[in-house]
Amino acid sequence: MATVTIRNLSEEAHRALKVRAAQHNRSAEAEMRAILEAAVRPAGRLRLGTALAEIGQKHGVTRSDVKALEQVRDTRPAEPMNFE
């Protein structure tokens, strides 16, 4: 797990962080983790796998359809483009 050091945090921000942590019944460190997690991993973010599964369900794609596609798919490595 990574360790993060925050330098030059104002006293006002530090005090507000401690108050917010107390309101949520957790330590200031746990509060900072929660704030950072919420900022970089919002609950409403698009989850690509979930979105693709929903599209497949909406259009009636079945496992047998996927298996059929896998059997006819070209598995050779792609050739790089030549611009000359």
C-alpha cells in the first residue's frame, strides 16, 4: 500500500479536516483516505465491463453468440501499417 505525505497544508485546512473526521467518527488519516478515494473513484463512474454487459443483455447477446464469435475470429497478430 502506498504512503502519501502532504506538505504545506494550512492550519485552517488541518483543523477543518480534524473536525470533519470527528463528525464521521474516524481518524484524520482515515478521513483523508475517504476523501481521496471519493475524489478519484466516484460512485457514479462508468464501469466499462458493466456497461458492455448491459449492452449485451439489452440486445440479447448470449454466451453461445460469444463462443461462435471466438471460433471465427482471426487470431493472427496484426501486421504494422506501412506508411512508405
